Amino acid sequence: MSKRNLPIGTRDEFGELALKKVQLTSRLQQRFIASGFAPIKTPVLEYRDVFDAMAPTVENAYQFLEESGESLILRPDLTLPVARVMSTTGITPPTKWCYVGDVFRIKKRHSVGYYQITQAGIEIIGYQSQKAERECLLLAAELCRDLGIDDVTLELSDAGFVDTILAELPAVAREPLKQALFNKNLTAYAAQLARIPQNPLTEFLQEWPWLFGDAAAVLAKLPDLPAIQRTAGLLRQTISFLQRNAPELNLTVDLSSQTPQPYYTGLAFRAYAKQSADYLFSGGRYDRLLSSFQQTLQPAVGFSFDVDALSRSLADQPQQAPTLIYFNDQQWTDAQALVQATPNASLCLVDTLREAQMQAQSHGASLINLTQEVAP
């Protein structure tokens, strides 16, 4: 393989794309910090055991062997490293963290997208109240609004819903039906359903693969089981809260799809916009966050933006024409001050005015000459 080529799923970032991402991540992190979240940074390389709560998803990660024989992994997730920090440092909850970093997830060879994804998000640890979910939802919605991203659809679900339904069915039918449902394999789903004896859930099970869309319509179709109606009640409360406080969101419910991460335990949400095929942000509640690290569990809620998808959803801003500052060795201070005061300006580091003029012309830039030289 040529040294000029990149590994599959990677890319170089430079120019306007790199600038947009730097500005966006800076803006997101500043907003998180202003909202009371403390920045945290974890290493890109972790022990594989940190991600046990993601199994079998972790099989799609880059893995290595340490010299001692321990398995290492390029992090496919940023929440579980935060849980590791909490369990090893003795930090007492409640805590609020914010982060910006890259995660690495290997996709199917012919699928679209990159294996390295930049995320920016928050973690709220130690709060059982629904107020924690609501702070996440409102902060994400407000950021989309501030960035000028309209027509955002927020999809709500519940991580426990599928298993609550399956618990009412024969044990042998549960896993095959779940996999067919998550894979949207309607043929396999129908075949599995045909093996289950008629029961009070039969009519609902027949409609289950299509249980997504308009929130009111979906929730009206739920079976009259106490556990399911409790879930529906919580979803209705969240929907009512968002309709009052973030009315610009298009709200939907999906109770037939897999949650964003295996460790979720309650409310889960994902948002997308018409400008991007990928989710802008996703998150939810995971009250077993520390289960891989210690016996004492902590309630937790969080979300992360996909910075790449978010960048694609932002309208391109008109770029200020570049300006070059030509100067002599006695004018460094003045030249640097002028760069700071002039949008999209930079020092011109050539030795002659003629070279400066040629560089300005080739870059479509205007030229400010601080010297007394006259063009030849």
C-alpha cells in the first residue's frame, strides 16, 4: 500500500472544514462550561475491559495487545472512560462533566462514513431526577437553535421497553424476535411471530415493527400492561415538557429500534436534521454506569453531538477575503498588531515587495504594505 494513501475510514482535515470544526468544538465547549460543566479529557487508548458494557459492540473497535498481553482499544465511546475516572479517583457525585474528543468505530467495509468521529458532549452523574434528562435535552436543543439549525426532529425511546414486552413471551422466542426487530428483517420477524401461541399481545406484536413516528399515535397503541403504561407516562411527561420549553422541535417516538448504546437503562433520544443523514446528537439515561467498575452504582444521564454531522448541518459562512501584511524587520510589532485587528489576515514572510505582490495575487488576497518600498 502506498504511503500516500490513507487507511479506510479516515480522512485529512484542513482548510474550511478544519476551521469550521475547530470553531464549532470551541463554541460547544465554551457553552458547556458556562452551563456549569467541568471539562474532562481521557486518553484515546484504554484497556478493553473499560468497554465491557458495550459488548458485543466493542468487537467493531480497533484493538491491540500491550507488551504484557493485555488487550488495548482505541476508545469507541467517551462515556465509559468517564465512568472509569469516577471509579478510580474517588470523586464524589453529583458531578457534571463536558468533553470533546474522537472515538473510533469500524463500520462494515462498504458502508458510508468515517471510522473516526469527533464528539462533544456532557455527562451528569449522581442525579436520579428527571431534571437531569431535561437539562440535557434543553441544552442540546438550545445549541441547535443558537447555531441556526432548524427543522430538528427529536426521536424519543426507552431502553427498557423491548425487554419489558419480551418478558411477557416464552423465553425461547425472545432473542430471535428481538434480533429480527432490531435488524428490521420483517420476513424473519413474521416467521418468529408465527411460532408464538396466540396471547393478549398478539395484535400489538404484529404492529410492533412499525411502532415509530408521531408521538401521540405511537403511545396510543401500547398494550395495557402496568410497566408499559409507566414508560408511556414518563414519555408523555417528557413530550409535554419539550412542547412547552422547546416548541421548535419535531417530536417523534420510536419503540421498535435498538438504543444508541447497550448500557442505556431508561429514556434514550436521538436528533437529526434534514441537512444531514446522520444523527446530530444522541444520549439518554444509564443508571448502571459504574456497574463495570464497582458495586455502588450511580444514576447518570448524558448526550454527545456528532461534530462532523453538526458541521455538515451548518450553513457555510461567507469568508472574508484574505489580507497579507508586508513589513520589514523593524515593523514586527506593528505588523503583528495589524494581523490581530484585521479579519483573515496573516504575515507575509517574503523578503521583497515584488514577492509579496506575487503571493497576494496567487492567493486572491489584498496586500497591506507597511514599508516605504515602491513596487518595481
